[in-house]
Amino acid sequence: MADAGDDDAAQLSPSQQEALQQYLQVTNQEVKDAVPLLRRSQWNVQIAIAKFFDGEGPDPVAEAMAAQDAPRPSARHENLQESLLASSGWSSAAAHTTRTDPAPRIVPYQPVTHPPPWFLGLLLAPFGWGWRAVSALFRTFCYVLSFLPAPIRPRAISAGLRRPVGRRMLMPRDTAARFKREFDEEYGPNELPFFEGGLAQAHDLAKKDLKFLLVLLMSPEHDDTSSFVRDTLLAPEVVELIKNPANKMVLWGGNMLDSEAYQAATEYNCTKFPFSALVCLTPKEGSTRMGIVKRLVGPMPPSTYLSELQGAMGKYGSDLEGVRAERIAQEATRNIRTEQDSAYERSLAIDRQRARERREAAAAVAEAERKAQEKAASAAVLGEKRRQWKSWRAAKMLPEPPASDKSVVRVALKMPEGSGAGRIVRRFPQDAPVEELYAFVECHNVLQDAAEEASGGAQPGDYEHTYTFRIASTLPRVVYEPSTTATMGEKIGKSGNLIVEKLPTESDDEEDDEEEDDEGEDDDEEDEGE
């Protein structure tokens, strides 16, 4: 079977192949079953998908073409047995071709009134007032004459009294509420579950939920209406059949004085009252066709009414159960497909999120590397300029005064740990600026090299030197800033014991932050462990 389906698919045209692929992506049907269905649908993918999910009803065009192409026998030959079976009604073909009458969806006509133009309304206003006045006088006259005895009462007045009063047209829901209220007032409280809406809404509900629709049409002028309602419709067994949820029945009632019930009587070919029609979906005659499966006309005993309804429901109930099972299976398949699509979308979203996170992490790493390279390059350039500045500044240093000079400032400097210099003693002129002391500390290692000191060098351009230390006295503690205006004699005096303190740099701050982050992570891990 699979080989035959593959052979059929291989013989298709490119457009048919494309339609087949689209159909298989939606329905996931076998190729051997999909190709014939697409052929019956004239290779229309939408029609084929609708037939797959909603069921495939009879095709009038295909049936007509098949009837035209079918060979017609020139003569009919039958034996005695076939003639007896056909005459006795046992022919299955004849029974199969019996179709129910269609049950159309009835929408009540709502007249739309448009007000006349104001000029025309002004001209016709006197005639309207006159008509209202004449109508009021005529109704008053008929009311007065209605008290006369029947033998002497005019025939026109008697006919007018027997004529039903016109009913105001309402919306379908209001019309159904009025029918229910009048029914309860006439026949007392009952348990009949009348549908509280229009016939079109009841028709749609029965079609959607695969229920039976019992349409009840009554005429208040008919003599058998009261007896039918009291003896048949309100019989306990009939009420139990209608209100039992297991029977899946929708009851709609209408009064012939209402336009909606009158339209229903016309469409359902009602010729006698009281009238009942059982309507349901007929899947064998069409996947969406509603048909009248039973008509109950005139008065009848409760047992007959009940047996007729049960017989029709039993005949068509199996078809409705099959459609219900098919819809449940389709709904389950649709739910599974929806869940699969939802799971696929969630998985795809997770994969996209992970890919985005990986891209962001890679971009962050690349950005960090770029910044590190830029920082290293900038640090290298700055270091080179700093080295050039030290060479230039070391050559500009003031020479140390001789020991015999009394107008000097003798400074004992304690260098920072790790510099390898320890304690240094040097003499400076009293008029030397404090910045000279800072320059001496900064260029101390350069001054150790006599060759580099002699070479000197040029001052680097676009560079402003910043000292990374400070000089202060111990007792009392006084910090001396690298001023170029204040002299050492003014600030320090003749001598002083000073210390050199390193200032914190950006790298030190970053290391401190990393240490704090590591300590915080360790604390969090300890808390989680506890």
C-alpha cells in the first residue's frame, strides 16, 4: 500500500506535489489516503483540510458527474424474488436514498423604519392626527357596543371581538420570555426547559453541541391546543424525556401570533396544529446539514408522542454519537498538536535565550579583552612618558648644598617598604620649593645611575606628571603638598624627619573590590551550606 502511494505521489505535477506537502504538514495523514482526498477536492488544500477535520459529506457535483458517466442498461432484468423484495420495501438502496427535509436556520424579520424627511412629515402630520382620532373613536364605539346582548349586537362588532389583538414585535429573547410567561399563566407552573432565546440561537446550539432540537408551534385559536398541552406535553413521561440531560434535547416553543413562529411554520411546512418537529444534524446527508427527522402533527396520546420521539432519537442518535466521538478525537488530536507546538516554541525560546546569553558572554569577553589591551597599551605609553619625565626631571634637580652651608634644610626620609632604599638623608636649599623634595623622591632611582643622570633628556609632550605618594611628618603629623610656590624653609624648617606614604591606585581599588566580592561569595556559600 505504501508503494502504491509513493508511485501516485511520484506521478504528480510540481503544483500537486506542493499541495500534497502543505496538506501533509497540517494533517500528518498517510500519502495513500491524502492523494485521493486531494483529487476529490480538486487539489484545493483548504477544502481538503476542512474535509479531513470536519468530515467529508456527499459531493453533489461528483454524484451528478458519476450519474452522467454511469452506463445505462437498455433493459431491466429481475427475478421474482427481487420483485417481491422491492415491492415489500426491503430494498436497502431505496431506504438509503430516503432523505430528511432540511431544517433551515430561521432568523426573524426585523422591520427597519426610516423616519420620513421633515418636510414630508410636516405635511402628513395632520393626516396622522386625524387617523389617531378616528381610531380612538372607533375603539370607544366598539367598546360601548360590546355590552349589548349578542342577538342585537352588530355582526362586525362580534367579529372584531373574536379577532385576536395584534402583538408587538419583540427581539427573539424577549419573544421567548413572553411565550414562557404566557405558557405558565395558561397551564400553571411546569418543568419544561424552554430555550430562552430565538429559534436561530437554539438551532445553532443544537448543531454545535450535537443535540436534538424539539420545535413546538402552538396556535391559541386552535381547539386542540389546550388538551394537547395538558394531556400530552405536560405528561410526566414526556416532561422527563425532554428535561433529562442524557437525551441532549433543546426545547423551543413559539406562538403563531409572533412573526418568528409564523416563519418557522412556513419553513417547516406546518399544516395542522399543534405541531412538533424534531430536528438534528444528519451526518449521512451532509456534515453540516440539519434535517427534520420527525414531524408530530395534531393531538395524540402521550404514549404515542413519546414513542415517536424515542424512535426518531434512537434512529439518528447513533449517527450523532459517531460524530461526537469523531469530534472528541479531532479535539484531542488538535490539543496534542497544540501542546506539541507550545512545547516546541518553549524549547525554541530556551535555545534562543541560551544562544543570546552565549553571544552576550562572548561579546562581554571580547569587550573585556579589548579594554584590557587598550588599558595595557595606555599604561605602556604612560610608563614610557613617565620614564622620560623622570630622566628629564633628574637632570633638572638642584644640586645638594655642601655640608658647610648653614642655610640648608636637612631632611631624613623614610622610604616606603618594598622600594629597597630604606632611610635617606639629604640637604636642600631653604628657598627650594616643596615640589623639589617630591621630585627627589620620585627620581631617586634615576639619580643612582650617573650615566642616565648625565644624559638627561627632553621633557615629554602632552604629559602632566602626577605623584603617587605623599610626604608627611610624624609628630605632629603634617602632610606637605608638592607645591611649587611654598619653600622648604617655610614649611619644614631647618630639619625634619619625614616619611613617604604610597597613595592608593586604581589597580589597588580593583583588587580590593575583587577581594570583597570573593569574601561575599564565600559568605553566601557558607549560608547556603548552613
